[in-house]
Amino acid sequence: MYLRKALSVALCVAVVAAAAVVLTGCAAKTGAGAWGDPDTGLVLEYRMSSGDDMSYRFTSDSVQTMEIQGQSVLVESAEALSFSVEPKGAKDGDHALGITIDALTVTVSSPKGKIEADTESVVGESFDMTLSKLGAEGGLPDPDALQYTIEPEGPKSIITGFGVMFPDLPEGPITIGDTWPVTLEIVEQSDASNVVITINAVNTLEGFETVDGLECAKMTAVLTGTIEGEGTQQGVTWTMLSDMDGSGTWYFAYKEGILVSDVTEGTADGAIVVHAPSGEMNMPVTREYSMIVELEK
């Protein structure tokens, strides 16, 4: 029974961490018309014109290994999200965007079997948000507005990830070799858990490449951070702490002012501590993760 409860906690944490880490974004900057000069100083900013609808696909994969009472337990998580972006003009100087969830699948596989989220309640739904020229998201609805369900974790919000979906851009002109830092905090809350992911990214303009016919600035990012959480599952409380690191490469079409792709991968190492009446059980956890955001059209 104790092992079974511990494994349920592991599944819960894997889903929360995988979904939230998904939102581990990097940051960069670009502009158009007034995008400056790649040699003397490039100005990066988002420019989204009405009528120029776009579609993105986000995928996230996580492989987690956990040691429970001398046994190694493997938990694999996968998420695939497709969404459309409809620029609706300016709102208080920011871009007004309409977001539509076109498709979403979330699965978790473990020795107990495969669990697939019920995402019917969010697929096809839309909401509005704003995006500043430098990538600050705003105007998002309450996280409870769009939720899907995966057991045993329960309701999960689709809104949380869009608070960090678009990379933040630097404030001044940059040239090859210039770096800039970004700090992100993602909070995942449910009735059963609370997880906070803090990410520190150092971004570098590496050079320029043409991707799918678009002239892009190529950025690399070095990521460090922490995953901290607590919750209750089947009457058993748990806490977790992991240190994470990773790297990313992403491309920004500086003339059009849009994100083209972002690939991030890394690891997280730490432990989950299960607090039971009979005592505490410490479970070392290692997680390998990868995330990809791609412009589809």
C-alpha cells in the first residue's frame, strides 16, 4: 500500500512538472522596418498585423526515473498542443491576440499503465490575451476558465502556459555575441498540489540563418532553475525540490517580428519526500526533458 501511494504521488508530480516545465521558455528580441542593422545593432520586437493569422505546435516530452524503496520506477510524460494566433490590432500599445486551442493530447506512462488526459473541454475553445512588443503577456483569463482533467491529478489549466509562451526580448539594439538574462516563474496549482518552477535564462545572439524562407536571428540560451512543490495524494502529503539545467536554440524572424522555433532540452535532479504517519520516505528523482515550439504557418 505504501509503495502504491508513493507511486501515485510520483505520477502526480510527473504530470505537474512536465506540464509546467513545458513552459520553461527562453527569451530574445527583434523588430521590423525599424529592426536596425544586423551588423551595427539589431532591434528585436514582436509585430503582429491584423489578418496575419499563425499556427503553432508545442510538444513536450519528459522521462523521469525515481527510486522507491530500492526499486527504479520510470514515468514518461508527453504533451502535444496546437494553437492558432489571430492578431486583432493594438490594445493600449500592446498586440491584442485571439488564441484558439486546435488540439491537445497529454499522456503519462508508468508501470501502472498509460493515462491519457480528457481534453475535450478545451479543444476548440478560444480566449483573448495581449502581447507587448518585448514579449510581456497580459490580459489572460482566470486559470479556471479553461481546464482539462488527468487522473489522479485532477483539473489542469491550459491558461497557465500562455503566460510564458512567447520569449521576452531585450530592450536595446544587439549585435552578435551580446547576451541578456531573463527570469521566469511558473506556478501550477490544483486541488491536490502546488508547484513553482523558477527559470533563469542567459540568452546570446549567435548569428543569422534562413529558416523556412524567413531571415532569422539565431539565439542560444543557457538555463538553470528550481522546481519546488507540495501536495496531498490519497491522504499522503509530499514535498519536492529539484535543481534543473538545460540549453536551448531558437529562431526569431526579425523582419516579420515573429517566433519561428524554440528547442529546449535539459535535466532536473532532486528528490520527492513522502510524509506518512509511519515516517518519511525520500525518493531520488532524475528527469530528462525536451520542449519544442514551431511555427506551422
